[in-house]
Amino acid sequence: AERLAALVSSETGKTATEAIPTEIAVVLDTCAWLEREAARHLAPIDAGTSQLFFFGRRHRLVFEPLGVVGLISPFNYPLPIASAGVLFNLVAGNGIVWKPASLTPLVAEAFREILLDAGIPADLVRIVHGGAHVGEALVTAPGIAKVFFTGSEPVGRRVMELAAAAPIAPRPVVLELGGKDAMLVLADADLDRAA
């Protein structure tokens, strides 16, 4: 925890004492929830029917892995946001190609090492580093079944655009878009001093 907190602190500017409850504890809570609930949520569902035509037949909903998913995560909460995407997909049987924010590469690498130490096969979690061109390549890569993105609205729009034009299109995307934090600047604010 201390090593991760120090990495989060060095890459995001959070204090180590802030990183433990807002980053590391959240990941541990996610792990505990998955250990407790994943099997129930991923279990096949018997879906009966009330239609007379189907009388005597059984209907079952079975969840299957998608394959390899792409994950593009932000810098502001590098562990909880990315780890949720990584952990939920691993539990569901998917592999991950993860592009962390360019500002938090060491946190991502440290989290991957923890996963490897826990026994996750190295080929199931891959990390790619770089700027927007790497993210665009990930969204359009032929082997990616679905894309998870957390970030700004303009980049989210670009992710949707690229996913719609991907080789296997339209590629499903899950977007959590920011830019919703409203700010009110009063007329008497000293903007020179604030800068």
C-alpha cells in the first residue's frame, strides 16, 4: 500500500495519505465485492417463457467472455477507475489491453505487477503507453471486442467515431465522460492572483 501510495503521489500530486483511502482502499473494496458477488452475477439465468408456443421448452441466458477489451483510463484516479475495468473484465473471462494516462504509467505498471504476482497470466493484461495516437490505435485494433474509456467529452466523441468505423463495426464502447464540474467565477475574482 505504501509503495502504491507513493507512486500515486508522485504521478498525480495527491498526498500519500489521500492516496490510500481514495485509491488503494477502493481497489481492495472492488476485489472484495468481486470475490463475494461475481459468481452470482455471472451465473447462467433460467429465463422461462409465458408463451404457450414455447411450453415445455427451457430458455437459458449464458454469459460468455467477449475476448480482448481495450481500456483507456484517466490520470485523476489511476487505480480505482482502471482497476475496476481491469478486474471486472478479468473476472468475466476477458483479456485486457490497457492504455493508462500518459501521466500515470508507473502506477499502471505497478498494478499489473500485483496482478501477475497474484497469478494472473501475463498475456491477459497488457499495457500500452503513449499519447492520443496509441489510444486511437487501440480503439481501432482488429482484435479488440469492446472499448472502455474514461476521460473528457471531446475525446469520448472521438472514441465513438473511431469505434463506429473500426474493422469490426460498430465496436461497442462504454464511456464515462468528465467535464461536468461546473464553476462560477464572480466578477470581483482576482484572476491574476489565482493564476
